[in-house]
Amino acid sequence: MTRQPAVVALPGAEQAFGADDVAADRLADAGYLQEEFVLSGTARGEPFRSRILLRRPAGTGRDSGAVVVEPMHFGGGRPVWDHAHAQLLRGGHTWVEVACQTTPVRRLMIPGDRQRYADVRLAGTPSDQGPRIGADTDLRRASDAFAREWWGSSPQLFEILTAVFTVLRDGGLPGVRAQTIVLAGASQTGGVVRRYARLAAPGGPLAGAVRPDGLLPLHSGGTALPANLDLPTVELLAESEIESVRAAAGLPGQGRDLAHRDCTSPSYRCFEVPGMAHVDSRDRVPAGAPPAGSRWSRFPNAHVVHAALEALVGWIRDGREPVRAPWLRTDPRGRLLRDEAGHPLGGLRLPAVELPLARIRVISEGARWSRGHELPLGAGELGARYGSAGAHLTAARGLLDRLVERRHYLRADARRWLTETSAELAATWRNGTIVNARHIPEDFDPASTDDPVEVHALYRDLRSRCPVAHTDSYGGFWALTTYQEVRAAALDDSRFISSVKAVVPSDPRGLRRPPLNFDAPRHTPYRRALDATLSRRRLAGLEPVLREHAVRVLTPMLERGSGDIAQEFGALFPAWVTTEWLNLDPELAPALAETAARWVRAWRSRDAEVVNTMSGRMYDMARALVADRRERPRPVEEDPASSLLAQRVDGEPLDEEHIVGALRQSLVVGMVAPPIVIGSIATHLGTDHELQQQLRVEPHLVPAALEEFLRLYAPYRGFARTVVEPTVVLGREILPGEPVTLTYASANRDAASSTIRTTSASTGPTSPTTSHSGAAATGAPALRWHG
């Protein structure tokens, strides 16, 4: 490279090639900017004009100073971003993609937008060839021939990367703090990183050039890196990259037996990972069916990449050398030794292979060869191995703790894995066996009517005829309808858990928002943080402000002498309450009221598209709030977002996505119930003139009346739990994994309970606004138990 590189911004980065890939829609919510630049200079004696795609924190508050540089893949993709984006965003790292390989630039990027990339120029001749495999193909020769194609087509590749490193060191990318630069690649670009390691080692042609601080080659393999390698390098090799594994499936690869192990440089660490496939299927489930009798692999590829990235950054910055892991065990011929489940012995062992729930196969047949699939273990084998779901989770938690201690796993990912696996087990486990589908007679149809009078007539019938009722609707669930049974289940949080399903029908996307969708003790820090902002002192301070909002919102109806109390007051006033509590921009209150109202209407009509759109808007509000509080925190006792951000568990902050989820949940529960309750109260008092007059004359009775209204007109039919062990309620057996709704609306009117009051407020008509379509609504239960 003979000329200082220059950088020019390209406007409209949302139109950039590849800008719509995985998680790109989360960038703004995560406080990130996407920008695009043209990089120009000279490489290999010829001018070039390349493209840089940049994703960076929008402010300095979250900027870690680490920059991950990824060459655009030969096929046009970005596998490092695909695997690592969650940690890049979570960790405040900057990501830079460099279009430095001629084939994807000339064959994909430029044709995708010829006007935008009219000036992009790279030397070399594009290749249209992939590995050519036939029945008698020598796989090594095929792989080597393919490699020659990509090396030969991109003569400027490594000098363009050097130009990028130069620009980063010189501060040539606006807003980027390049304190730590990592060159990372996966699969084909993993090979690019490995080749760069040779070229940049002492004595190599790039040894004197501007270099990154460390290297992260993923999923490639090959011959040993040079013994004099002086750049900290962490290599990840999935089981699927081991040459003998690929050869057995008829696939070529960059591996050469186990030659990568021969690198003796103290700057090199390699982790071989059993059970890991070439491409993740856990977070990005492939389209189409997996092989017969199997499911797509649930192995957490991304978690392994996250840990490798952070281990490398820590090594560079703090000198903390990554703790070595054992090699995969082999026989004298170099073939992998396997356990009874078919998983390789040794290596960096995660619960998926050390404590398996399925037999993982890291290569699938056909076009989806890069995706792993797995065969669930049978009931007898699961029972013999673990005895119970709890025993399995205890063992897995211990293993993950050890992995976290060695920095082979991140604590946030360990928590996520345990949460998801706990939910999976709770939905399937029964005394060491997997629950089999069974036929249960249908006792009622929750969708038969939405008329409140008919709904409560149905509940009266069920309480007397079938107090523990079953329906096949919404995938099947049980309904507890009597006071005693609902109360007992609500208090038994060790057997009736919320983390699997808190409402029926549940969110089809499987989202889990704390604290509602978490069990103790995981929900405790979220509840503690939110409770801290609801002290008597703070509520007393909010009262005059909220009273002013109430008067202002109600005045137009009073002046007209009529109106829709539920919508004009019940939907808008709570928006001001939520705005004041969360310290939102006051301009958001009307939008919040409208968004929540549309969400409720869409949920009732089962309009998934509108539900998701409105939910997304509330997520946007929550993410913007979190981003603002990171930059400008407020006193924790006065601000829920700041309180959540300040919480620590074992010295670590709460997961940001869970913080966002908790605030999103708060937006819903603060907006959905009030219109229902306020409308119900108005309807009741409009017909019970005696009670209305009594409350006017004796206003000190209003608090007690409000409690009674909440009992009588519960804004939600109920909430769901899932049992984790066989449970018999009034003679009916409920198996682990089967949802159970605690039907508060029915239990609150159970006359058999001595705790039910019999004041005039309990005998009035049913409000036409109390019903909610489906079996349960989302939000927090309004029920308060008397007695």
C-alpha cells in the first residue's frame, strides 16, 4: 500500500448492501448507528475503492472501545455478525464489515445497487466456482482448488485490510474509538484470518504494517499457525470442522487432520467444541423440516462465540490469558472417540453434550448440511440419567458456573440457557420421563361467548359441576375456578411456575418478560427495582400531579355531561400515570394510550399482526427509555429504568433485553386494566343508585368499595401457571408441562368461600367491559385475597 487511504461517507446507510440482515432491526433500539463509507487507496500497485459497513454505539456511554473487523464472506454474508451480534450490541462493541474480496463485491454487492456502488473498484477476476464434489472426489484437492479460486480472485484483500486498520488507528472513521481491534472471520473468512496470521507474523510481508490487536478465526481450521505468531489469537473449531467428521459426510473443509494443534506459539489458543455445528440453529431456526424423527439443533453456537470474543478482548487489554480446554479425544488413527450418546469425548464441553437431552448430529444431509439436528433421548434414558428435571438443571447450573469461572461462558448467556432449558423441561418432563400426548375430555369452550353475563354463568356452572376443568382450546389447558384451589395454586410457586406460560393464549413468539414470566428468585431483582420506585414517599409526591391530570382529562366529559368513561378517561388517565411514574416525555402519553388501546383490541380479536406491531411500538418506547437512562441516569428511588439498570446479581448487571422487557411489561399492565375496571365501576354505579348515593354521602367508604369493585370486576379472567410435577386437584391429575389457568374472575365470585364479602357492591350487574377474549389476558392480577 503506497497511498494513505481516504474515507468518504455514503448517505442513506439503511440502503446499504446487507443492511437488512439478522438483528439489523434492533440497532436503534440498542442505541446503535449504522453508517456506510467508501474506502479508497492503493493496494498491490493498483488503486481500489472498497466499501465499509459500520455499526457502532451512538454515544460514548456504552462504547467499549473494541472494534471487530470482519471481511465480507466469499458468499456475501457476515457469519461473525450472525453469531456474535447479541454480544456486540450487549458489550458496546463496534463492528466493521470490509468489502475486500473481489467476488462478492463484483457478483453481489455492485449488481445489488449499481448506482450506489458505481465507484467501487477491486482488482482481480471474480470467481463463479464453488467446491466441485463428485462420487470419487478427493475432498482435500477439492477444498484446495476452491481456496485457490478465492485467493486468486482477490489480490488486494490483505492490503485493503491493512488500510482499514490504518484508518481505525488514525481515527479516520467518525465516532469510532479503536482502542482494541480484532480481525474476525468464520468459515471461508476464518481462512482469511488464518492466512493473515501467517502474513503478519514476524518475518512475514505484513509484519511491519499497521495490524490489529488480536485475531479470531472461527469454523475453519487447517495447518498449524506459525510458531512465532505474536498476535493474541483465539480459534474456535466446531466439531463439524474436524476433517474426519466432514469427510464421513462427503464434505470438503479447510481442516487438515488435527494439524492446527501443532501451533506452539504462546499467543495461540484453540477451543474444539463437541456438539457444535457450522451454523447456528438455536436462534435462527432453518426453514423446512429437519431429518425425520429429529429436531433442529438447540446447541448454543452464539454463546460459544460470545465467550471466545470476550476472552480475546480480555487477553489483549488485561493480559488475562484464556484458560485452555482439553482437545477432543482421538484414537491412534486420529478419529474422534465418542460417548454412548455419540458425542465426542473431551473438548470444550457444554451441558448440551455433557448432560445431553438429545443426541446431536452436527452435519445434516443435503443443502442444509451446515445445520445440526438432534434426536431427543427416550423417556427411559432420561430417567436413568437424571431422575428429574430439577436434578438435570442443578447439574447444568454447576457445569455452567465452572465454565463461567474459566471464562469459557458468559454469565448472561448461562442465565439465558438455564431459563430456556428450564422452560423446555417444565413443558415436557414427568418424573424422569417425557410427557406423552393424552386425550382428556373437553369440559368447556372458553371461546363460546364473550358476553360477561354468559361468561360468569359458565363459571358458576363449572364451580358446581367441574371446578377443575379442561379444554382443548389454545393448545389445551386446565382452568381452576374455585377460590380455595386458585388461592392454593397461586401460593404454591414451587409447583405452579410462571416461566413457561403466564397467560393463555400466550405470545406465539415465546417472549419472556420479567418479572411476570420469571420465577423466584430470578424475578426478585426486577421486582425489587420496580418496588423501589413505588414507596409511600414517592407516591405521595406523585399524588397532586396525578390529581391534576385526572381533573384535566375528566373535565371535558363533565362539561358535556356525557362520554365514554372507559376510553376517554380510563384509557388516557392511566397513560399520564405511567408517564409520570416512568418519567417519560409527556408528549408520549397520548401515543401510549392509543398504542395500548389498539394492542388490547387486536389481542381480543386475535389479530397477530396488529398485536405484534403495537407491542413493537411499546418495545421501542422501553428501549429508548433504557438508552436515555444509560446516558442520563436518575435517582433509583424515583425512576424505574434507572433502578433496573442499577440492580446487580452476583456483581453483574441485569440483562439489558430483560430490563427492556420489564419496562415493556410495565407499559402494558399500567394501561390495560384501568379502562376495564373504570368502565365496570361506572356501569355498576349507573345502575346501583343506592350505593352511588351512599358513597357520595360517606366518601370514607370509597377505598373499601374500590377493593370490592376490583374483586367483583376482575379486569383479567386469570393468569396461567405450569405444573412441574404430577399434581392432583380435586381428583383430577395434571401432568408436568400442562398449563393451568388460575381463573380469578371465577374465584372472586365463589360464594362457597367464607372470605367473599356480601356487600351491595357484590350483588350488582356484570359490567360489559370485564370480559377478555381467550382464557386470560396479560398484565398483573388485580385480585386481593380477603381473610
